[in-house]
Amino acid sequence: MKFIPTIGLEVHCQLNTQSKLFSPAATSFGADANTEVQTVCLGLPGALPVLNREAVTKAVKAGLAVEGLIHERSKFDRKNYFYPDLPKGYQITQFFEPYCTKGKIEIAIEGGKKTIRITRIHIEEDAGKLMHSEDPAVHESYVDLNRAGTPLIEIVSEPDIANSDEAVLYLTELKKILEYVDVSDCNMEQGSLRVDANVSVRPEGTEKLGTRVEIKNLNSFKSVKAAIEYEIRRQSEVIEEGGKIVQETRLYNAARDVTAAMRSKEEAHDYRYFPDPDLVPLILKREAIEGIRKELPELAHQKRARYVSEFGLPEYDAGVLTAERETALYFEDVIRAGAPAKKASNWVMVEMLAIVKEQHKQIGSLFPPTNLAELIHLIDSGMISGKIAKDVFAEMVQSGKKAKAIVEEKGMAQISDAGAIREIVLAVMAEHPSSVADFKAGKDRALKHLQGEIMKKTRGKVNPQVANQLLGEELAR
Ligand code: ADP
Ligand code: MG
């Protein structure tokens, strides 16, 4: 039997606001436990939530960036459950009326583009964190409420995703969009992007979607991919053996590369959702929404198209340069400083991104974009050769000095004066009479040797075309 998988993703994304969703407490990562808390986060009696405007603006930005419909009216609800990391006994979320519905994300799959529809996006607060003693002899758990009340958006996709690769493409694209509009740092290691994957399979030839299983809290693309693949295999085997899939929540164990049941549908919480009586409905004026839309920066796919049409770059270059917003902005600054697009693209894409990757650095921290434009100009004007440029580049990264200063300081400028080059050619010929004789006797290899000697003598600083031409002339005399 062959099985067709179906996947829908729920992505929790932490908004990068200064303060929490309903309280003025700070949200910075890595602060000492329970230092970023305030009456609302602690759920103290009588403490009242006050909605963070910045969080709403960022949520709206995210919704607009995925072409969602932003509702002028939405509401906050209580999702009730008991857990030590949730002092209030409920989480505030938007269950009945989310602020955004109907978005979409395009992914590039083999043979074209595919649209993954977004069902809804809602605003909600995060819970705190529980930490359990690593020493099995010590039966202690700790509660850190710094994360309690941090603003999140939850982005729920339609079950439009067909396999684990598409899931990763969707997440990559979504992450890129959220980073571009600067609503989240999307740091998966720090938990600012967490994914729940809903997976089902159905026998080929049937229409009705199979029963889904939800795998909770995946915190890397790698585990999303592995968990989905494992789950597809597991479900296919269960059905093949005549069994039935039960709707349940499972957890992925990366160390063992398996998913294991966490709770079944019967054990599912009844959250007793109801409108939060402490909060009025969220009303967004159409003009305010349109105002935010106007402020949206150019997105990755828009930049990508523009790099091809405006700068004449190959699709490949445009894709690499726009993969991260920082790289794209850097590249645009190099162009703005006067460098030709394709040359700027080559340097950024090949040399600079290699170092960024190797040294785990931000591209902007290597040296300013105007310095790269200057280096490219030195090559274009014939002052240094492409080969020397690589050395100058390395020195620029190392010392932070500007290209021209390095060239002057180290005497790296290309010798382009024909008279000076001819003198060098003659000197090399005088030093290697046997090679000259060999060449005249018809041994072509001797020419290569002489050319090499000229380069050695000048440490690669002569223009090779000019040198070779003059060498030819002198040998023909
Ligand atoms: P819940 O609150 O129970 O998680 P939601 O409706 O919020 O339910 O989320 C359901 C998620 O599961 C969505 O991403 C949706 O696309 C996905 N989904 C729904 N049905 C299926 C199915 N049969 N197979 C795979 N995914 C599904
Ligand atoms: Mg869910």
C-alpha cells in the first residue's frame, strides 16, 4: 500500500517587544530567573492586564507580510488549565476571534511554486518555564516566570504541506518573512520559534484525510523534518498492519529519533475557553492597519525579483543575497556606494559569506559596505589585479583597514606602466638565458617558465596580459 502524507503546521513565534504582552515587565533573554516579573505575570489577585501596543503592531505587521486579512475587531479569551508555570491558571489567547485570517506563503518546489495557505494567526501570551533537577537523586523542580506573559503569535497553516521537505521550505520562508519585517529574532535555540507539526497519512487513491497526530514543541528545522518523517513511517506501518491511528499528541525524542505518545484525545484538556472579562475587544482602525502596511519593508521575494529585473543578476545570486535581510541590505549599500551589481554580488556571495559562515559573524561586522565598493573600484580601475585583491580583502577583514590604504602601505599596486614592465621582462630574460634559448629552440614550456618568473619577481603585481605580450615581443627580437 502507498500512503499520501498530509501536514499542517502551527508555529509559535515570540515577538521581539521590549515588554510583555499585558505587563511592563522586560522580555530580554537570559536574565536571572524571576527577575523579569511583575504583578500581572505572577497572576497576583487584582492585577489587571494592559495590552502592549507594540506587540499588536508587530503582530499586524506579521499578518500583512504573509498577505493575511487583518480584522478590525478581535478578542482575547482565557484558555484555562493548571500548571506550575502558569500562575494565573489560564493563558490569554485569541480563540474565538483571531486578529488575522487567510494568509499565504509561497514555496519553491520542484517544477514550480506552491502556495501554502495560512488559516489564522492569533496573539497570545507565553507561559513560564519549568526546570527539573538533572541529578536523578534530587527530586526538585524550579519555576522561572521570566517568560510568562511574553507576546507570541501563533501561525496556523492549512493542511497543504505534502512532505517533510515542504514543511522545512515553508518554515524557512516564514522565518525569513518574520525576520525581514523585524517582528521576531526567530532564534530557534532560544525558543523564539517553536513548531507543532500535525501529520496524517491516507492510502493512495482515497480522498478523506487520515486521523492526525500532533507533534508538539519542535525547536529546530532538523527535528521538524525528522519527526515528520518518523511519524509518516509509523502511521503507514500501523495502517498497513490493520491498525488504526488514534488522534493524540506526541513528543519527538531527538536522541532516539522517535515520537512517543504524550496524551490521547480522551486525555485532552478541556480548556473551557471564554472571553477574558478583564480585556475589551481589540479594535484596529482600517487607517491604522493601512498605515502599518505602508511601513512594511521590502520583503525577500520582492527584493529577489528586483535584483533580477533592476540589477540583471542571475536568479541564483538574487536568492543567496536575499536569504538573510542583513546580507541583502549590505549588498544594496555596496551598490549604492557605486560598485557594479554582478561584481558586488560575487564578492558578497562568495568571499564575504564564506567568512560569515566560518567565523559565525554578522556581515556588517567584517567591514563597512563602502570598503568593499572601494576594493572593487581598485580592481576595475586596474590598480590591483584580481589575484592581489584576494590578499587585500583578507587584510581588510583582518585589520579593518581600507583597501586603498592597504595597497599603498604594502606596495601592492599593480605595475601597469609598459616601460617599467618591459624592463622587468628584459631583466628576467637576462637572468634566465637557458630558458630563452630553450624557447628559441621551440620548447614551449620555457615560455611558461619565463612568465612564472616575471610574476615571481613582481609578486604578482604586473598585469599578466601586458607582461606576456611584451615578453612575446622581446623573445621575437
Ligand atoms: P488544535 O487546536 O487541535 O491543534 P487547530 O485547528 O488549531 O487544532 O490546528 C490544526 C492543525 O492541524 C492545522 O495546522 C491543520 O492544518 C492541521 N490539520 C488538520 N487536519 C489535519 C489532517 N487530517 N492531517 C494533517 N494535518 C491536519
Ligand atoms: Mg494545536
